[in-house]
Amino acid sequence: MNYYQVEFKDPDDFLKTQTEDFIKTNRLLLFKEDDAYYLISQENYNDQEIMGKIKDFFDHELTLKKVKTLTESDFIKKLETSDRRELVKFLLSANKEIMPHYLKANFEKLDELKNICGLTDFKKAVQELITYLSFQEKINNNEQQQHFYIFYGERGSGRKFAVQFLMSLFGMNAIFVNCNNFFIPKIGEKDVPVLVDYLSARPRTKSDVFDIFRQKKGHSFNVIIARTSQEAESIRKELLEDFNKVSIVNFPNYDESELKEIGLQMLNQKGIQLSNEDYEQLIAENKVLKDAKEVRLFVQDLVEFAVRNNYDPSDKNELNLDGFILQNESSVEDEENAEKKLSELIGLEEVKIVLNQQLAYNRVSALRQAHGFSNEISNRHLIFSGNPGTGKTVVARLFSEILYNNKIIQENKLVEVGRTDLVGEYVGQTAPKVRKAFDDARGGVLFIDEAYSLTPSSERDFGNEAISALIQEMENRRDEVLVIFAGYEELMAQFIKTNPGLSSRISREIKFLDYTIDQLIDILELIVNKRYYQLTDDCKVVLRQHFSEVVNCRNFGNARYVRKLVDEIVFSQAQRVIEADKIQLEDDTFLNQITLTDINEAIVAIEAKLSKSISLIGFGR
């Protein structure tokens, strides 16, 4: 309970009658005693909130003069000579007897704990909490005690399931709180805040969250979601400055046998029977044992298949899987497609080797951590250097997708930014722009194209401020965002030298070499074939001659140039085909064939455009 003495300007002698329903709804009582007004409330309110709550108690509008918060003993002393004194003492003692603390476990739900697959640390933490609460109840300890649990682990490792189990066990409601938001939702006594992105919260947001913790009565618990053990430890150290009971709970990845068992439990809960042979074969064929989330989607597909086929669980028959097709298989396909697409890219052999080394290191680090070995936190940030059109952006997109599929980053996203996205036009604008870029890329990859353009060109340029802000964010959020700087090799080398902090935070440079003439022809043929065109045999001789000449141009764009040339070829081919007779237009081969004439006309057209721009764009090679 909370107690207040309230003073008004020009107080009214007549309060409206407060009905029982009104008191229950508002969870407060206002009364007058010896020319003073007192307020009893189940919530902790500020002056403005109190005025808003009690303005309807009076016949006309009043102005609040002063609100004084009273302790329980002060409140009783104020009413010592009042007829209400004995009633107030009775209510206070009754309240203490009824509510020693708010955490009461449902022991039927607790029996389910032993049947949960995996989650050894979580099950141990729950048992310890139950034992602690039982001891506190035995000694009749009514002190206020906050219990903090920091859940850390990767996607699909059971953290969300654990939150749901705790809510069901104690009859509470989970309120998920994104600490990046400006406003915190209201948290009631039966609500448990589940905090996400705690470390990146603004100081004001953290202050609001701590106020919520302090207002909790009796024993209560709070959950914070973290990604890594390092992040969890940082949160623990911060919380221990104000609270005593802070526990870290590890959620390692499920192994294959645990994921199989989870799938069977979910199917049994839905009343669906499968033979062991069918179940094992289904898993082997569809490769669904990646994490708990994938298993849940797999089970959902089976449930929908059973409904479509009029399966009746009450018959206790095994589900016939003839005609079953897995619908939610995008992540498996994405993982295979991303790695396959990277391996099939023309050229870039050295890039593929280095990226595979980087990926292997990240995978082994994750395995070491899962087996209890600590990993030195290394910088993951990269430089992609090379001329335009050498595949830097394409590779970055595929690499980020592969990292996500291997659970090395949290979200499958790559945010592309340039100078205008990071450098402000006036004082104080640059740092917020950089923070926004990192906020947008949180959990994924931040790709900074033409990063050398951040180098300031004058004293009024805020490029240095952007670089300093980048270094700060790279350090603070190295577990949240992977940064890839991209640009020309020579200019990137100069850019890195502008600030010593850059080179120390970048793990390695990956060089994208210019394509050879043979590779340029292969790229052109690949693009043409994807558009369902075919080159005649004599085309490659002319293309080889043309590429051997243009590769030495200052503004040659490698694969980018090839795509432009293909566009010109297609336009030339269309102009030739449209002038043919009707019989030829009915021939598929004629419609889709690219001839030497089309190539020559396209070369003339693109060289005309090149001659106009050659002295204006591009850098020395």
C-alpha cells in the first residue's frame, strides 16, 4: 500500500460518495479526517497522477497544493486519535497476512519441468528459485526481493519457451519491453518485464526501467534477453550495483536428439500420431533439425496437412504422410542457395577462400563457446577493396545471408549506407546519423560503400566526426553489428590511415581483383542465358577483342560494364528482329538469337557513350 497526505487550495468540505465499485476500479480510497485529506492507494503515483485520479471526487474543480508521501507508521500515527485508527490497523495487518509475497508456484505446472528437453541451466534456475521462495515463506520473511534472470543464447535455443513456462508457473503476464523505445509500457504487479536490447538503452529509458523494478512489492522476478555470454556478463555487473539476486542462464543450441524429442512432444500435444520410421524419414528428407523454431514450423505444417486430410486424433491412428510437402522450408533453402550462389560466382577465387576461412573461424568459435570454452572477443569488421563491378556488394549480401543461416548474426539483413547517410551538414548532426545507421543494422551487417569518401575534404567537413563516431559504435556494438567498408583499394588504404582506431578494429581486408577477359565473357554469357537468349558461335571472338581493349579504360566497370553492354546488345537485337517478316517472328530460335551484327552495333553504341564520359568519371588504375 502507498499512503499520502493531500493538501488543496480552497478545499471543499464535501466529497462525493465513493462506491465500492469505484474503489475497486481505481484501487484507491480518499477520505477526510480532522481537516486533512488522506489517500490510500495500491499503486505508486506522482502529484499529477494523483490529481487526475481524484478530481472527480469533488463537486467542483480544485487545485492541488501539496502531496506528502507517508510511511505506514506515520500514517497510523496521523490517525491515532481517530475513530478510523483500529479499522486502518486491522486492514494493514490483514493485508500482510494475505500477501506475504506475490510469487506462488503452480506445482502441477512445476511437475512438467522434468519433461522439458534440454535447457539444463534453466531447469536448475527454476528449482533454485522455488527452493528460495519456500525458505522465505517458512521464516515468514516479507522483505521485498527482486530476482533477475539474464537469458542468453541464439535464435531457436528456447528462451521464448522458457519465458512462457515461467509465466504459466507463477500465473504472471510477460510484457516485452524494447529498451530502444522512448516509452516504457505500464507494468502491473502481475506483469513480468522481459527486456530486450538492454545494453543499448538510453539513460532515461534505463532510469524508467529501474523505477519499475523499485515499485514492485514482495518477491518478483524480471527477465532480460541477451545474445552472448559477454553481453550477459556486462548486464549482470550493471544490475549488481543496485540489486542482489542476479542470475545468468545459458541457453545452448539443442542437439539433434533433443530437437527430435521436441518435435514428438509438440505432435503429441496436437494429438497427431506418427510411426517412428515415418518420423525419422521425414526429418532426414526435409532437414528440419536446425533449431526449435524450425521444428515448430515443421510441426505446424504437419498439423495443417492433417486437417486438410480429415485426420481424426480420437481414432488413435497414425497419420498417413502420402502427399505431404514441407511448406516452411525457406530457411533451409536459403542456407543452401546462399552458399551455392557464392560458390558459383564467376572468378573471385581468393575472395571465396578468405570468406570460407572467416566463416570456419566463426563456426568453431560458436562450437567452443557451446562447450564451455571462453573465446577472446575479436573484431569481425572487414574491408572489401577493389574496383567497381568486381562483386563487392553482391558478395556482401550473400555473406550476410550465410552468416545469418549459421547463427553468427541475429538478423538476415544488410544495411547499405554512403557518405550522405553518415555525415551531417551542421554541428551535432553527424553522430546521430551514425548511431541511426547502427540502429538500423542492429543484429545484421552495415555495408559502407565508398567509405573513403568520409575522409574530410576541408576544415568545414564533418567527415572526421563521422569516422570517430564509427569507431565508437564499432567498439560498443561489436557483438551487435558487423561492419564492411568497401571501395577502391588505394583509396581505402589512405582512408584507413586517417585514424589509427580504424585499422585496430578491422580483422582483415578482402581484395576483389579485376575480372580476366575470359571471366568477362563468361559473365556476359551467363547474363544472356538467364534472359533466355543464345549467342551465335562467332560472337565470342569479337567480344574477346572488345574486352581486351576496354579493360584499360580509366572508367571500366568490370561486371557493371558487362551488364550495360548486354542491355545495348538486347536493344540492338530487338531492333533487328522487329524488322523481320512474319514467318521469322514465329520462330523461337530467331526471336532469342543474338548475332554478330547485334554485338557490333552494341559495341559502337556503348563506345560512343564511353567516349563522352571517359574524361569525367573514374579513377586511375
